[in-house]
Amino acid sequence: MLCEELIALILGTGARGRSALEVARSLLVETGGLTDLSRANPRELACVHGIGTARAARLVAAFELGKRAMAEPVERVVLREASDVYRHLRPRMHGMTQEVFLVLALDARNGVVDEIEVARGSLTGVEVHPREVFRSLIRQAAAAAVVAHNHPSGDSQPSPDDIALTRRLRLAGEILGIPILDHVVIGRDDFTSVADLVGAEGDAEEVSS
């Protein structure tokens, strides 16, 4: 949606035969653009043709909300151990009838930067290729990552394929400089840390249960 369309939504209605969109376009021209508009005070805006006191107040309030939202500190979920991963993902994965493979991109302090669904499979399995995992992590400039998937059967014990995939991902992570800290398998009421089973490999910092 264009800036003038967003402004028109805030204005609500037009004025003196002009649509709200036309008024919004004129407002951007008269104030010198979006940046200058965001800094204008209500009195200045009220003097612009077609705006008036009420619309000026709405515009200033909208920009103020945006500024406060940008200034609000974002508290990231921090994953210190496998149980943190389980608590974070269990609500999302509870009751799923398909296996879903997720990648949690982390910052240098193990804070979750992004949560990416890489693949969705069947009741008994899901196909995952390392390139799909690391494509998203490279794009996010992740410092590290945790991967996880669910077992709809409810049993959190990893399969031989789960363990083999974990080894491949950790090896690729060492090469790319994005360590895979753990692979957490989520069951109905419990979880298993694959990192605990395969042991630490290379210099990757481990998230243990």
C-alpha cells in the first residue's frame, strides 16, 4: 500500500469535492514528503487545505504511535537449553498431524531472530535438505541456530534418520560458520535433545537439556 493510500485511510474522508486520496497526495506535496509530514505539529497540519483540526490530530497521533512502536524494546526469546526450545514450540506443534521441521535463527546471545518452517511432511516423516535450512539462516545473518521437529505419534525419541540429519547439519554449520546448537524432537508431552545423543562435534556451543 502506497504512503498516500495509508494517509487517506487515516483521514477517512475527503474535503470540498476531493477524495481522501487526493487530499493525501496534496498533503505530501505541501509538507515536503513523508518525513517532513511526520515531524509536523497539529497546528501546521490544520492549516493545510482540506485537513482541519480533527484530521491533523489523527495524523499526528498515527505518526506518534509509529514512533513509539519503533522505540519499544523488543524482548527476544532466549534459548539457553533444549527445554526452552520445547516450551517455545510446544504450543505451535501441539496437535499437529504432520511432521513439521522448523529452524530457529539465533543472534549472538541465543535470542530468536526468526522462526522458519523449512518443510512439512506426513504423519511419519519429513524430508529436509541442508541447503533449505541454511538458505534462511544466511539470509537472516544468524549467529547460530536450533532446529526442531515434531513427532505426531507422541514419541519424542529420534529416528536414525533424525540423528543422521543432525550430524549433516552440524557439519554444514561448521563449514558455513553458523553452528547448529541442537536438534530438538518434540513429542506429545516431552522432548529429546539430539545433541545429547550425538555429542558435541567441533567447536559448536551445545544447548543441552
